Amino acid sequence: MTEFVKVESDDEIKQLAGLAKEIWNEHYIKILSQEQIDYMLEKFQSENAIKEQINKDGYNYYFINSDSKIAGFVGFCPKNDYLFLSKIYLKSEMRGKGLGRAGIEFVENYARKHGFNSIRLTVNKYNMTSVYVYNNLGFQKIDDVVTDIGNGFVMDDYIMEKTLS
């Protein structure tokens, strides 16, 4: 059984930051340098960054639980005319079990409930597995962007969008 549990307490935020570190170090090492992974984790997925995203930027984070165990998480925030899916990550052993699809469906339902007609995300151009999955889930590439994130690092991403019916 898959369930989504909102991340709210300091302990949950700490747990989320630890989970992000585990997943990023396992998944992104094939795409990014260890130095960039460490920098991005501190900048975007540390306890302080997550707290700021929740408290100042309107982000919502949810653990994705499968059979009462944390399998991953999803993070999103409202923009002017779309919902931005910032993060959807699963532990390596939990991939391929339909949890990513369930996470996307959860975000779609949230978007519809809150009056959004589309969901956008950014995905690393070299993260071909994720690009393939997003395509299969109805997302289409609408642009590509290189974003300077500081410290000599950039994010080289596709912007993908799914229009909700």
C-alpha cells in the first residue's frame, strides 16, 4: 500500500534531508561530480534549505511510503499558472514498483484540487531514465535551460510539462 505523509516537523525534515543525501549519492554520481552533488545537497536539500523552501517559498514535501516504510519523497510548490514538481526521488530498491507513477498521480490530484491546469518540472538532460519515465507519464519537453547555481556549477536541464485534463 502506498501512502503520502506530509513532512512538517523538524525531525521529519532532518529525515528527509538524510534521505535526499542517500538517494543523490547513489543516483547522481553517474551524472554529476561528487563536488557538485555535495554542493547541491547543501544548497537545495539540507535541513535549512528544506525549512526555507517550506516556510518562505510555499513548498510541500511528502514522504512516499510503501508498506509503512519510507520509499522516497516528493516536493512541489505553486507557481503563477502551474504547479512546479521540484523533486520526486525514490530509493534505488524501490524503483520500478509503480511508486514514481503513484507520486506523479498524487501531485496531479493536488494540482487539480488547487486549480492548476499543468505541472512543470526540470530534469537533468543526462538523466535519461527519468526523461524516459516522464515522457511515458505524459510530460513533454517544452524547453531546455542551463542555470548557474553558483560555485562554478550549472544545472543543464530540460523543462517538461504535463497539461492536466
